[in-house]
Amino acid sequence: MRSPSEKAAAFTESVIREMTRLCLEHGGINLAQGFPDFACPPELKAAAKEAIDADINQYAVTWGAPAFRQAIAAKVARTYEGWSVDPERELCVTCGSTEAMIAACLALLDPGDEVVIFEPWYENYGPDAILSGAIPRLVTLHEPEWSIDEAELRDAFGPRTRAVIVNTPHNPTGKMFSADELGLLAELCQQWDVWVFTDEIYEHIHYQGEGGHLPPAQVDGLQDRTVTINALSKTYAVTGWRVGWTIAPPEATSAIRKVHDFLTVGAAAPLQAAGVAAMNLPAEYYAGLAVAYRERRDLLCDALREAGFGFALPDGAYYVMCDTSAVDPAGDDVALARRLVTEIGVAAVPGSSFYSDRSKGASKVRFAFPKRLETLRAAGERLATLAATADR
Ligand code: PLP
């Protein structure tokens, strides 16, 4: 048999989804993959059922049902003062933010282009760049605050740079990109004529209060060079619905729409109809979401601290990237993650899966907390036995 393509050979299977499989095998509590174990808002379920009853069963408009695009644009305008999106020319509905990111990469990058990616990273970005023929150029986020070194960032940009991928709030670190950091990016992107692909799937899940999240599309100098990527997945607890979107200037949107058409044709029509109900939820929904996530974060972080893990408290998203030096002096994140799931019954992700140089993540694991409080309490009880199993 002929070998697989060089592109497919250039990256490995997702470690996160692999941990989920192992967790199922061992009946563990899955704090590896970031999906909620609680219900989505009832308004979404009612609207989805209604759409199916109304026989909304055929292809929606390829780049998104008009009512859904209008509802997204209206919600953006309500949420961010001064941000106006044209649903006819600046929006493309996709199958989750996963498709949104790869469609943006395929539409706007050429082989040989360089893409600046911050590491640790959400594991899709490397393969997204590689599948587009582009070359990832990595910039480290430095502990303890996951900060950017200005000189390193400047050094990463050059004539071959075509895009930078931002993810704020950030998975896996919980970092929120500050106005100063985005200002520096704006300067560099203008200087080198670079796109920003910004993954804002956690826009409403943060612990900074109102105004805490700053979308790059609202930063001076980035308005006309930003592709904003988002989805229903996390904000409305429907990761399995696979509905997301891009917001980008019209020329970029035309290119993204073409790529999207040939990748997937379109996202599920009845779930786009339900997406209108999601966009129409009141402001209180988002305030309640942040409060509930803060409680989850604090509960899990207390348990992790007790169990001997070190970490900077995440400012946003629903993950905590832990230093494992105290619980795993050997510094073998993969062995520790295996032990956690097979002996303790809690799945986490080995830190090395967030770094290109895997040794940088050898003393780290990531836990996710989009779970009911009772799930997190049960995980905490299991984690409390970690020291005892180490002594065996
Ligand atoms: N982007 C980030 C940063 C994520 O953490 C995730 C899921 O964990 C995704 C994208 C996937 O989003 P979707 O389910 O909408 O494809």
C-alpha cells in the first residue's frame, strides 16, 4: 500500500481524544477533554426540536442560514460596543470552530507561509497550519503568568509571516491577552502585513468581570486584518452540535466561504435555527455562566492544590495547566496521566501534548473543569488519594 501523505504523517492523533478513550475504558472521571457534563440551556433544546418538527431538514445556505447570521451579528453588536458585523458579507457559519480555523488557514495561507503560534497551544493549530502547507513559528508563553517576551515575538515576525493565531481566553493556560499584548501584535501585524486568526470560543468564560475579554477585532490596527473564530460549543454547552462561525472582512470571508463549501457544505440546518435562540439569550445568561464557572474553577483548583499540584489560577477558559514537580518528581507527564486515569480514576492531558518540544511539558498536566460540582467533588476525592498511590 502507498504510504500516507507527508502532511498526514507530520502530526499525530489527538492525545486529548485518546485520553478520553482510555478514561471510558477505566470508568474514570473525564477531566481531559473540555466538554460539559451538564445540560444546555432549555431554550436551545426547544428551538432545535421546533426546527426538526418544522422540517428544517435540507441544506441551509452554504455560508449560514440568514436568520442565524443576522442573530450572530446582532449579538456581537450587543456585546461589544462599536463592533458592527455585516451578516451578508462578513460571516460564514461552519461546523464548529474547528472547521472555522482550518477553513481560515486554507483560505488565507499559501504553502511556505509562516504562521506565528503561541505555545503551549491548543493542539489543532499545528496540524491546521501544516495541512495548509504553512510553517508554524512558535513563540513561548512564559510561566508563571504565561507572558509574552516582546523581543521573542518581534523576532518571530518577518517577510514570510502571513498570520498569527491568537486564542483568548487561552486553552490550556487560562491566559487572557491584554490590551498591551494585542497592541504589540497590532504593530507587528501592520508592519509585516499579517492576518490575525483569533479563536474566541471561551469569550464568555472568564473571571475578569465585564470588559475583561478584549477581542483583537476591536483593537486599533487589527480591525481589517482579523478573522474571529467562535462557536456555540462552549458558551452554550453544546460541543456535539458542531456549529461555529468566522467573522472577517468581506474579501477574506469570500475566500473562507469557498473553502468551507468544499470542506463541509454547511453546518446542520436545524441546529443553526436553534443557534438563533442561543444568540437571543439575555445578558444575564452570560453573567450566570461566568459565576458558575468561577465556582467550578475554585472547587477543582482547591482540590488540586491539596493534592500537591502547582499552578497559576486561570483568568479565563475552563482549564488549569498544572506543574507536577511535587507529585511526579520523575517528570514523566505521560506516565503520570496514565496513572491518574488507571489508578486514581481521573483523566487529564499530559502537558507534552501542548508543546512542539515535548520535554517542555514533561512536568505538566492539564485538567478541564466544565463539569457539575458533584463531578468535580468526586474528582477531588480521588485526587486526594494520589500521594498514597505514589507510595505503593
Ligand atoms: N478552540 C479551542 C481553543 C478549544 O479549546 C476547542 C475545544 O476544546 C475548540 C476550539 C474546538 O471547538 P469546536 O468544538 O467548536 O470545534
